[in-house]
Amino acid sequence: GVVYFAVQDGVRVAAASGRSVKPDLVIGFSWGGCVGAWGAAQQQWTIPTILLAPTVNAVMRVALMGFPQVPPGVQIFHASNDGFCPNSQVAAFEKLGCTV
């Protein structure tokens, strides 16, 4: 419950900030990368999105969430053998059409 709502609140705050500031791109790192993945998946913004080591799998396990359906074109930077961002995320993001 709490982690799920924290992710959704992060998406809400990021989307509201984006509407106010009107940035050229979204960059998210770690927890912010997870929030960015969900925001992009929920189409809260359509500007270029870059995710750095997004902790999607780690958050999914705790929040009982499925993998976000991130739109193609999202750029993801992902290290190998990262304990919080397992290699299985790479295949999942690539399957969705993201560049990893």
C-alpha cells in the first residue's frame, strides 16, 4: 500500500511540476527513474524521458505492481549486475521498445 501510493504521488507531483515549468525533457534516477517510468507509462508527459538506473523491479516487488508499460522511445541507462536494477529489467524495457 504505502509504496504504491508513494510512487503514484511522485508521478502526480512530477506531472504537476511539468505542467507548471514546461521542461524540455524528464530525467529520473533510481527512485525518480521508477517514478519517471510510471509517469511515462501513464502518459503524464510526452516529452523526451531519460531514466538512469530506474529501480522498477525493486519497487514492483514491494508495491505489488506490474511492470510499467513505458512507451517506446524512452532512453534508459542501466548498469550490469546492479542489485536494485536487475538485468531482467533490460529485457523488459527492450521488449517495450525502449532504448537501453
